[in-house]
Amino acid sequence: MTSTAGAERAQPAEASGKRKRDDEPPPDAEEEEEAVERKCGLDFDILECPICSEPFSPPVYQCANGHTACSACCKKLRVGMVKGCPTCSLPTGDIRCIAIEKILDSLLVSCKHAQHGCKVMLKRSDVRKHEKDNCEYEPFRCPVKDCNYEGSEITLPAHMTEEHRVRTVTLNKICGAGLIMKTSDRFVIVKSDEENYKLIYLIHHKVHKTFGDVFFCTSLLGYYRRFDLKVAYCSSPSICLSITGARATDLRNMKEYWNQQFLMLPFIQPLKDAQRPVEVHFSVAREEDDD
């Protein structure tokens, strides 16, 4: 005769096969968190002023209906032809939008020069100052007239070589480089031949219609190093000028040559209207001599 008690006892045994064994480790807490992890995004349009489309920066204001505006636009709305909120006409400029300001305070944004290698992420109010004053990845603009190319100290020389056929001269960090520049040469790139000694200069040549040939130097590495420059006409070597211990200006901050330390080689007849190649000697100060 079959015992019903035995059958009842067998049911838990079958169910136990579906339960986790006592000796199995508990599920990993991180795995459980990943299983229920929520993703969220932010529509950055809400962080721009709907009137001028510029990014918000505190203080941010709103009308009684919640329509936001930046402080600059609020000032214009008070004195302009259209006064009040352009959406609902209620007064704007007395109510702070604390929610938007809290989002701005907690939000980190990348530098606008991230595509050139900058990895800095700061608050919006701080990243603007960084971009303006401190970012070493700010690109250089090609100095060739009517060229709008921008690039790094690596890509800009390559661009000038390929697109504008600018020559490159390499030199040792102690010795100088001597080169011949023709009337048509407007730039020559000078760089170091040592991997652990970065050095990239640009020798500029401009022609003043009245006085003569102008030469000056800029740096493509973002800091200023001293250099010596000597220029002489090849056909008249007695006409020779030089500057010693001059500072090369950062190419990104370059203005016209009269703001630089420059050399001007005066025109003489008959060289004024003829081809007048010049011999240029360029050298850089030793590191221990550079203050």
C-alpha cells in the first residue's frame, strides 16, 4: 500500500530542484544594479536662451508662466520696443529660475578645443575662461592670407607644406640654420631634429612697399623662446642686419609685424625692382641661457 505521507514529502524535494542551492553564492550586487540601471539624457536646448540662443549662465530669469530668458535679454526687454516675455507678454526679469541655475552649477562641459586634444571638463562659467586664457590646445590659424585653416602645432606645418608649399628647415638646438629666402618666400618653418627637444618656429617675410623687406619670427609651441636672427642680401653681403636674444611671439597672438621684434632690410637700387634673395641665419638660445 502506498503511503500518502511519502508522496507529500516528495513534493518539497521536487520543488527544491527549482530553488537555488544553499551553497551557491548570492547574486552580485553590482549585477543587480546593472540590471535595473536607468539611463537619462539632457536636451541642451533648455540650457539656451530662447531669445538669443546663447548658452545660459547664472543668473537666469523667468516670467510668471515659467518662460526663461538670460539676464542680457531681460535688460533689452525692459527698454526695447517689445516689453515683457515675448511668449506671453508677462514681465520677465524679477523671478530667478533656480532649477535651471542648479543644472548649470552641476553640469560639466568639455572645452571647445576637445577635437584638438583638450580633455578638460569644467563648469560653463569656468570653461569659458579656460578656453580664452589657459587652453594649450587652442588651434593655430594659418598665417597665409585668405586661408581659414586651423590646426595644431603638428597639423599646421603639414598643411602649410602641402597646401602652400612652405619649406621646412631642421636645426640642432645649439647650432643655427642658414637658408636662402627668395622674394616670393613669405614663410619658412624651422624645427628641431631632436625628439626630446621640441621647437617649431615660423620665419615671416613681408615686403614693405616703401622701405624694404621685413623679417620676424613666431612660435608654434605656445611658449616664448629667445632667438637670434641675421639677414643679408646675397648680392650685397655688406648690407646685413641682426637682432639677438629676441622673443618669438606665439603665432596665436600674432598681430602685425610692428608689434613684434623685427628686422627691416632697406631697399637699394637696383635690387628694389629685381629679384633680391637674402641669406637668413637663425639660431635659438640654449635652455640654460633662456630666462
